[in-house]
Amino acid sequence: MAVETSDIGLLLKAAFDRYHHETLQRVRRAGFADVTPAQALVIAHLSDTPKNAVSIAMRVGVSKQAMSVTTTELTRKGYVTLSPDPTDRRARLLALSGRGRALKQASGQAKQAVEAQFATLLAEHDTVVVMDALRALAAAPEPEQVG
Amino acid sequence: MAVETSDIGLLLKAAFDRYHHETLQRVRRAGFADVTPAQALVIAHLSDTPKNAVSIAMRVGVSKQAMSVTTTELTRKGYVTLSPDPTDRRARLLALSGRGRALKQASGQAKQAVEAQFATLLAEHDTVVVMDALRALAAAPEPEQVG
DNA sequence: TGATATAGTCAATATAGTTGACTATATCGA
DNA sequence: TCGATATAGTCAACTATATTGACTATATCA
């Protein structure tokens, strides 16, 4: 994708596409060929503290129905284990399996490698600026309704 | 989507999702309710100079088959017109219709509005840094093969 | 002119998301 | 404590968007 634009939307998309393509390629080469982007995204949101599906869905920004499908697949592929929530019998807690932790680690290494590439393009100060800017943009409050 | 992370991949995704959600909402409120994200993306790549489908596909970063579907839809909805390429009888040139130009203009206004929000979060210098950084990241050459 | 490349379409499939309807369990309030 | 309501998760149907492979028509090159 050629990028000569100054359209920030196209730039965000191009940068995001490139970053994700690169990291996913590396993760797949590291022995996790069966992981899809949506599944990798959920793995990135899992930690050592088990969480139920709905709370992850909210963080990821998808419906609980979409999350249900991804949970099923991640469980089937052996990256995630489910256990009953002792405090809520409706819920099932997701936790990383051994293989899931390995995937998350490989994913972290892939990201570091791509970010190292990124860092060579920018001064350290600028990297900080960019991260802060993205965080601000991502978290910006809804504007007052315009319509 | 809550964003407390320092994972640049998640930040890029969150920022991109937010930007696109906001702009598409505005475009739809402006009277273009039938435009999908993929279609809006193609419109953003069209200018006054007609282009064939393959060249747009390359810029957008999708296959010519995907582009064919989007072209059909944009034509059906009246945003784009097709005409034969006088220099190549295989090709058909895409051009914005009157409504297509109106859509592109509304889209530009939506982007300006969202970027104005963005600008309030950053110093002007930082905005330049961020744009340059995204452009560099988007255009970074493929790294040497690692596998 | 014949081999090869390119523009575009059609078909099949994969991925990822949505909404709506539903069950089971929690929680809140009278 | 019971009844209304909210929440966790699943199932089904659908939409949107992408892929690859096979194909036709036309260009281009040697």
C-alpha cells in the first residue's frame, strides 16, 4: 500500500495494517500458524488473572457473541482453558494454558522486534510523543452530538 | 474500549477504530447512510482523475477481486461511474459521480472535525511528529526475512 | 504471430462482526 | 422471600470484507 497521503485516517490504517501484518507473520513463523488476528487480539488482553468472556469483550471492543466464538476457538486450539467462576455460576473464567502463555510470549517478542524497527525511524523523544498521542486519540471522549 | 495499555499495536488499533468510527458516524449523519467502511476507503482514494480498479486496489491494499465487489456496490449506489478506458479495452475507469463528490466532501469535513478534536489534545509540533511517524511506520520497508 | 502478462469477473471459502432470541443465574427492592 | 430485572453465555441468521483459483478478453513483448 503506497502512502503519500496526509490523511491521518489513511495513515492510521496503513500503520496499523503494517504493524499487524508484520507481528502476525512473526508469530506464525514462531510456531503458531493457526492463530487468527482476532484470536491474537484476545490473547493480548489476557493476563495471569483469569477473566470472564464479557469483561474481555468490553476491553477488546466486540459483542459478547463475537467473543463467545473466539473463546470457543481458542479453547479448541488449546490456547485457553475455561473454569467455573466460584463467585458466579453463569460465568466461565478464561485463563491462558501453557501453550497460550507461550503464544503470548512469542507475540510479545514479535511486537518488540517490530517496535525496534519502528524505533530506528524515530528519535526516542518522538516515540514517546507518538505513544502519548495514540493513547490520547484512542481514549478521547465522545464529542458532543453534532447531528 | 478501555486503553490503559502501552502496547503500540493495541494503541494503533484503538486509535484507528476510534477515528474511523467517529468519521463514519459523521458521514452517515450527513446523509450518506448507505456507505460502508470499505466503500468509504475507496472513495478516499478517488480523485478527479479517473483510475482503473486494479490501480485503486493496489493503493487500498486489497485484491482486485475485493475491489471488483466494492466497485459494483459503489456504482449501484450511485457514487461512482464507470467508463471505458480509451487506451485499454480491458479496463474501466472509475470516476466520482456528483453524489460521489458530495460524499467525498462530506467525508473530508468529517475528518477535519475529528482531527480538530485530535489537535486539541496535542501541541502543533507534536501533531507534525505523529503524522511523520505514522507515515514512516506505514511505509517502512519489509525487514530482512527472519525465519 | 505466439507466449505471456494484465484487467476484470465469478465462484467458493474464511474471518469477523452484528442483532435477536433464548436459558440460567444474580441481584435488587418491596 | 419473592418477583422484576439485569447479566453471562450460547445459538442462529445475517452482513461485510477479505482471500484464492479459474476464467475471458485484451495487451504487450520478442
